[in-house]
Amino acid sequence: MVCHCSDCQVLSGSPFRHVVPADTQHFVLTGNPTVYVKVADSGNRRVQAFCPACGTPIYSSATESPTWVSIRLGCVSQRAALKPSAQIWCHSALPWLSELSSVPGSPEQQAISAALPAPEPLASARKAA
Ligand SMILES: [Zn+2]
């Protein structure tokens, strides 16, 4: 499932977050993640678990007696096979997302950086100059 909510955009550092819901009866985690409890505007509290060594998001869940977890797709080795089947919070989806397939791409970073135009200063940087 893809979530376009603004919390997921901020917490993932990406245009959207892709999660894999899993029943806690089938979820086993070895190690001790770092946990942050996010309080949404609605007052809902969600556990956000990260790898304490590298910061990779691992899962989120209810704070008390969770029956399911949202595994973060990025930490799943089979992620290429886990095509989303639903999207939520589409009203806050970034407006350019549907145009992404038409943006020129490259298989590696070197080639794309050479193809990019010179960056323009941000509006705030221009005012300060
Ligand atoms: Zn979300």
C-alpha cells in the first residue's frame, strides 16, 4: 500500500511511503529497533521503528497491543515483487508524481548528474545575496 499523507512524506523523506501490512502473528524481528512515537494531528499515536545503527525505517504499529504492523518496503529484500495494490491519502499526493515516468532517467548517478541543468539558487538564497 502507498500512503501519500504528509506525515509519511516527512518521515520517509520521500514523495510517498510504501508499506507492507503484516499480521503481528507472522512478524518476527530480531534485534532492538529504536522507537519513536509519532502523534498525528488527529491525536493518533503510532510507533515508528528504525534500525539504531543506520536509521533505516523498519515498521510502524499501534502503540498498545498491535494486531498488525506496517513493514517499510525499503527494508524488504523482495521489494521489487511487492507492487502496491492500494493508495491512500491521495488528496495530499505531490502534484508532479503522475508525471514522473516522463522525467529523463539514467541507470546510474554519474550519467544523470551530467545530464542535469546547473542548479538555480533557492528563492531564500537569492534574497540573502
Ligand atoms: Zn501516511
